[in-house]
Amino acid sequence: MGRTIAVTNQKGGVGKTTTSVNLSACLAYLGKKVLLIDIDPQGNATSGVGINKGETQHCIYDVLIDDEDIRNVIKVTKVENLSVVPATISLAGAEVELVSTISREVRLKHALEDVKDHYDYVIIDCPPSLGLLTINALTAADAVIIPVQCEFYALEGLSQLLSTIRLVQKHLNQELYIDGVVLTMLDARTNLGIQVIEEVKKYFQEKVYKSIIPRNVRLSEAPSHGEPIIIYDPKSRGAEIYLELAREVVKNG
Ligand SMILES: Nc1ncnc2c1ncn2[C@@H]1O[C@H](COP(=O)(O)OP(=O)(O)OP(=O)(O)O)[C@@H](O)[C@H]1O
């Protein structure tokens, strides 16, 4: 049975999209069948796997708001084993429209019911908020991955995220595991990153993945070429570390 994992943290710019895209591509590289769902109106995961947002007729908005069958929205990417449900700017209005929609918190979960088992992994790239789009991702997921940037305010807002996760569990009487916390953008030139790693490990203990993502220029270049790092520069440190992370995720079940 496929595992659905939401990559979430309401803090902006912590590496959610970079992790969603590259973890998905590395899982696909390991031979897993992967569906990446872009539920962030910025649509960066969509372009990050080479899909032109301007030429996309249907997107996740149509699934969430207009009951479009998700199978009609899925696009095959240039990465073998990796497909994507794209997001376009039309998703920006969805938070407001969802409020007056029936089953507004579980629309993604219902949409995925028929396709989920065709994949080994469904990875959802969440927006930087705790609104209805993120709630839809959390209710559809079996587990979450929380990217935490190695910077001074790393833990800020995480208690809010954890209480939202607990709320979803309680409200829907559903298990939602933290698969792990991934530390991102570690800058090896300063000691600050090491202090943050210690602090995050104290808080999340064994939930912190061993694979710590360094700041890597190739990782920041890859999206502008519409390629995950494993395609753009497979020999880079960025590719190696996301492959290690994918192996950890596979080990977790
Ligand atoms: N390990 C890394 N090395 C270098 N640059 C990185 C790395 N991870 C992310 N970045 C860059 O940092 C910026 C923010 O990353 P990303 O878009 O993945 O964060 P996000 O949490 O998805 O952002 P948002 O909250 O806006 O959705 C991007 O420009 C990305 O290319």
C-alpha cells in the first residue's frame, strides 16, 4: 500500500519545495513509483520537475474545488517513475473558496482514494501556512516530514505546527506520524548551524534524520532548469544527500 507524506512547516523558505522535489525524484531513482502533489499556489514544485505552469490546463485547484478526477490532472515528468499533480496560480484563491465547500478538510484525501495505491509514495508539497490547503494535505497523509532550516529561529512556530497535527489526529481520529525532521541549508562555515542541530535534536530526538542537507549551490540552481538535483547534477553533494534521505525514508516503511 502506498504511503502519503506531507512535507510541511508553516514557516516560509525552509526548504519544503526543495525537499519535496528532490526526495520524490530520489525515491523514483530508487525504483519507487512516486506521485508528487503540489498544493502550494507558488507552484514551484511543479516547475521544479519541468512542468510549464503556463501551459497546464488542469491543476490541483480543479480537483479541490471543481471535483475534477485527479487522474485527469496527473502529469508524467521527465524523471522515470515520477508523476506530478501540478499547481498553478489559480490555487491562490482556493483557501477562501474551500471555506464554503462540503467536506472542505478532506477533499484531497477523498480525491486520492482511487489512485493512492498505484504509487509507492505520494509526496505533498505544502504552502507556508496552516490554512485549509495544509489541512487537506495533513488529512490525506499517513505521515509528515518537517523541514527545519539551520538558522537562529529554527524552532519558532513548530509548537503551532505540532498542535495542528494533534488537532487533525483528534478531530479525524486518524494516525498521523512524524516520519522525521529534516535539517536544511546547513552552512558549514559557521558554528550556528551546529548549535541549531543540537537544539532541534533535543526537541525531536530520534525523529531527526541523519541526512542533514547542506547549503549547496547546485540545489539552488536546479529549479531554474526544471530538473531535480539527481538529474541536474547527480554527482553533487546535494544529490548524494537527498539520495541518503530517500533511503532513510524507505527504511522507515
Ligand atoms: N540546501 C539548499 N542549498 C541552497 N539553496 C537552497 C537549499 N534548500 C533550499 N534552497 C533555496 O532556498 C529557497 C527556499 O527554498 P524552498 O522554496 O525549498 O523553501 P519552501 O519552504 O518551500 O518555501 P515556501 O515557504 O515559500 O514555500 C529557494 O530559493 C531554494 O532554491
